[in-house]
Amino acid sequence: MKWTVVPAARFAEYAARWATLNQAGPAAPMLAPSFVASLLDNFGVGAELLAFCEDAGATCAAAVLAPQGPGRWATFQPAQAPVGLWLQRPGLEQAALAASLMRALPGFTLLLALTQCDPLLAPRPPDDERVRTLAYIDTARIDVDADGGFDAYWRARGKNLRSNLKKQRNRLAADGVVTRLETLTLEADMAGAVRDYGRLESAGWKAGSGSAVDAGNAQGRFYTQMLEAFARNGQARVYRYRFGERLVAMDLCIHERDCIVILKTAYDESVPSSLSPALLMREEAVRGLFDEGSFGRIEFYGRVMEWHTRWTDAVRTLYHLNLYRWPLLTRTHALLQARAAATTNNGA
């Protein structure tokens, strides 16, 4: 295996190669070239590297990496990326690929970290003298059974969820409020959709924390650029939900092959707490996805919350992988982490 490493600023030159490798596996939407390029354009600092691995004349792995300090590299991981920017052909050993990459990186690399790995894309390897994995978060998905249909899926949900949403719909109908789900897919609609999304999010608790999407900040520019690029290929989908003319909830989604990913959700926090506009929107959107039959799974890619478990039982654990140059480093790092955890627990 031979790795080629170039500045990630040259990603556009290699985008077709990256796309071919992504298509050779599960074709993850959040690893598509349009997503990676938008991340680099809006959150890269210029020090990132792009690496490709060749074996027997074919590209078998690729990564975007960022320096973490002397002797340390990790997959480029802005907060907007659900998974680390690592690709590999199915059936290959992730740890072996990472070990060969470590030797190809500039300088003398002591630690290479692959962050937020999805076991659906790269199975979690066992620990050994140089490899340590760490559970990151549990994440949920809805498996779409087009044969069983939405009605069968919905009957399998808990009675509380079904009855609660039915009561909300009855209340809205009694008050004369007509709900409407809008689906935006065109490139020309994406900038306006991000502006609408930003207004919803900026009116809520995220405004106080400074983490809200805004059309004028880096997050807003990223989502606009990325969604427009996906829309050009027919792979962007924004859901807007209204009570009458009032916008009350939105989902920003991207899709590729049989997977659609819900990247961001926002709702109007001034709506009375007895109503759940995001859940009402999701019921209608999921029904539509079942009826459409284009997708095999709906991914949330966020930490599992209680409300996720009402919608699905399909949960898996994302993980981090640390690869050390020497076994002594593996043991030393593990010892330091254990001491830090003990100190934290004692302090608590």
C-alpha cells in the first residue's frame, strides 16, 4: 500500500477520485465530495492534508487530516461533520490502513486519531498493542421497510407517541390551524431555506450560546454552499413545516443512494409547549419517505436522545480510533487517561 499526501487545498483536483472511492462503499452522503469541499472551504485553516492510498493500481483508502500538535494528526473534524473524513474500500482492515498512513505523514507521527467513525462504514477493529478504540456516541436510524409501509412502522411505535401526536393534530384542527409540509429540492431555494432556518434557530436558545446558524456566519455559508452543491445533483432536501402561514419547524437533509441524513432540525420555541412542531413535521416527512420508497434508511447522526427511541430501535455506537507508533505509547496514554478519570471521579 502506498499513500500520496498533498495539501487539502487541492481537494478539487482529486474530487472525482474521492467520489469514486465513496461510491465503491456505502456512498455516505456526509462523505460526498460536495460535503467535504464545503467543510474545507468554510472551516479549514490551510494546514489540512489530503491523503490517498493505492494498492494494486486502485485507490483503496483516503482521508482528510488536520494537525493536532507535535507528532499528532487526526481526521479533520469540524462540528458540522457527523463523521470523520475517512474512506476505505469494504473488506479492508482499518487499523492496517491507518498504520501505513502514519508512516507516510510528514514529520515523525506518534499518534494518528480517526474520529467519529461509523461501524456501518468501517467496522470497529479490536484493540491491540498499538490500537485503542473508544466509544463516542450512540446514534439512531430509521430502517425504511417499503414493503411493510408506514402504517406497519407507525403501529410499532409506542402508544404514547402516536396518541400524543394525534391529540395535537385534533387540537390544531379544532383551532382552525391547517398544517403544511413543504419540500424544497432546487438549488435556487437553498439560500432562502438556510436564511429561514437561521431565523428559527436564532430565535431560540442557541442564539444565547452563539452556536445558531446565520446566513452571514461560517455555519450559514457552509450549509448554503453545501446544500446548493447537493441540490445541483438532486440530492438536497429541506423540509419546512407551517401552522397556517407561520413557519414552525425545519429539517436540512442530504441524500445519496439509499440513505437520507437529517443534518439539522430547528423549530419555533415560542410555540406552546403542548405542541411539538418538529415531531409533527417528522411524522409527515417519514410517512412521505416510506411512501416514496427511494431510501433504505433515515439517519439522524446525533447523540441518541429520549425522543429518538420513540421513533426507532435501531441504534449503533460511533467510535474513535487511536493508533500509536509504539506499544509503550499506547500503555502510557491509557495510564494517563485512567489517572485523569480517577481524579475527575474523586473530585466529583
